[in-house]
Amino acid sequence: MRWSAPLKPTQAIQAAFAAAIRDPQRCPAPAEVPPRRMAVYRELFYNNVASFITSGFPVLRALLPDQQWHALVQDFFADHSCQTPLFAEIGQEFLHYLAEERGSIASDPPFMQELAHYEWVELALSIAEDSPLPSTPGLHLSPLAWPLAYRFPVQRIGPAYQPQTPPAQPTYLLVYRDVADQIHFVELSPAGFGLLSRLQAAPVTDRDALIQETARALGYAESAALLEAGRALLADLCARGVVQNCQSA
């Protein structure tokens, strides 16, 4: 934490106390605090943060040995400056740390950032607020439906499957929250992902044109069968509530 003005004696003790809790290896505890009491505070604060990260990223936790996991969490705890006081947003802060601050470490699994994002999505979508419908007419993607693309097949990663190189084809997923507030994960084809990505970018008033433009972008030859398959996919997505305002196109 940076201070813009000289610290008063009490503030200096508080700053040193907080630094010693977060990073005991580099920041000595204030002389005024007994070591035994300092140890209690360190354990309390670290365990509190570690428990939230563990519960939010259970697969990643299961894949890392204890020493490696606690070193990862301790590094996050010591070096990352959280921008929110909300425990529900610790997971997002952890993602930011992995993507922007941690850097490349040889012992980290190559899929770690993507797996962490995949695990975070479920909590993030479960607490996301439903946005008002756009005033623009046409088909549009529900704000509670997120098309996602990963290099690794994150939905399959676990103790028995830990790929070290990404496969040739990316993994496309749809994660959405239904009217009963249940979270669903659906694997998408490249065409399905392309279609949803276009709807996410802007509403569409002509569903057949949407299907044809998506097909052309992927290099598919136009055909009656392809058009029918696209219509069937959109009908299914409309029934699920993933695509909304379906009667307008």
C-alpha cells in the first residue's frame, strides 16, 4: 500500500502490521506486537483468503501438490493489491493475478489460466445481474449466456487428464443461467460459437442471413441442409432462453 503523506506513528505500526501479515518472509513484524500474537493473525488472514480460493478453484487445487498450491496462494496474498473488499470477487482478483502479474513459471500447468477462468465462470454467472433487454429489435444473446473459447479442453481437465500442449482445435463452450437460476455448460461447434459471438456483438433481425454469414466466415458451402441445421440450433437456443426476442426475426 502506498501512502501519499508521511505516516503518523500509529499509522506506521498499522502499515507494518499489515505488511507482516501479507508477506512475513520479507516484512518483519512491528516490535510492539508479540510474535505469538503475530502468528495468530497471519494464520487467520491467510487461511481466510486461501479457503475462498480453494473453494472457487477446486479442480486446480486438486491438481497441484500442497507445497506448490500454498506457494501460489501466498504469492497472490502477498503481492496482489485487491481492488474490491467483497469476498465473492476474490476469484476475479485471483484471475487477474494469474493473467497479469504472475508471469511464466515453469512449474505451473500450461492450462492453469484457462482452467481457472473456466472454474470462475460458474460463480461469476451465478451472481451476475440480469441486464435490461436492448431496445434494438432483433435476436440477441441473453446477458446471462456467455460463449467462451479456450485453447485447452478445460471441461475435461482433472487428475486423470492433464494435457501439456493444446490440441489442434480450440474448445468452444456456452455457459448460461436459466430462469430457475441453474448454471448449464454446453459444448459448442465452431459454427455454434460463431453464431453466438455474432449475436453477442449486435442484435440480428434476419436469422437466415445470420446463419449464412456465419457459415461463409467458417468456409462452409451454403446449402439447404446447413440452413435447416442453423435454424434448428437457433430454435433450441431460443427455447433455452439463451437467444432472446426470437419472435422478431
